[in-house]
Amino acid sequence: MAFPINTVSTANLNAGTDDPSLAREDLLDLTEKVNTIITESNTADGVLVLDINGRVPAAQVPATQSPQTDLTLAPSTGVVKIQDVLRLQQLSVTEVETRTANAAGDLVFVLDGDAGAECLAVYDGAEWRRVSLGAAISAS
């Protein structure tokens, strides 16, 4: 059953003089729509039920997001905090150079951009600039 999108008529429910036998059909329609909402909660085209803290339950958030346009994160603090690892897609020089709609500040991981070696590249508004990778990290 599809999620209800039409309102329930109150024509036979809104006055004390309404005929109860006429209200029966409206009450049945209401009951069926409420049951559909309950049955189809947390399903596609249904309603999302928030957890006890008013948040979207993790089980309801897909592991992969594929928006049809650019994804913009704009927290009110102006800071996007990544708690673990940011994994950039690995691109070749050819793939990076053929990208369109680049903007200053774009960052990519290039497989072969430092004379055939891996590097990062930052777009400066006119071209991609290489950021060579140095020695391996070390705690000492």
C-alpha cells in the first residue's frame, strides 16, 4: 500500500449534529491511513521515526550517499570535523586534467602526478599544483 498523501475528510466529523453512520467511512479511512503510516515507517516513501534523542537512527542512514548535485556541508560553526580518515578517490593525472568545473581549493589524490609517483594536488584557480609526499610518518 502506498503512503497516504490525501487528507481525511472531516465533513461528517466536525459537528455534534453530524450523523455517526456517515462518519463511519471517514473514520475507517483515517484508521487505514494511520495504520499505513505505522506499517510503512522507516521504509522507502514512508516516514522516518527519530530515536529517543530526536536524531535519525544510524540504521536508517545509508552507508553511501550519491547526491545528484554537489554535496555541501555547511555547519553553523564553519568547521567540518572528520573524526576518522578522509579517503580520497585515487585519480590519474589524465583523470585530474580532464575534470571540469574545478574551483580553487579542490584537492585530489593523484596516483602518478609526481613524476609517476603518488602525490596530492590542489587546484589554484588556474591549474593543478602538486604537493609531493615526503618521508613516511614516524612517532619519533
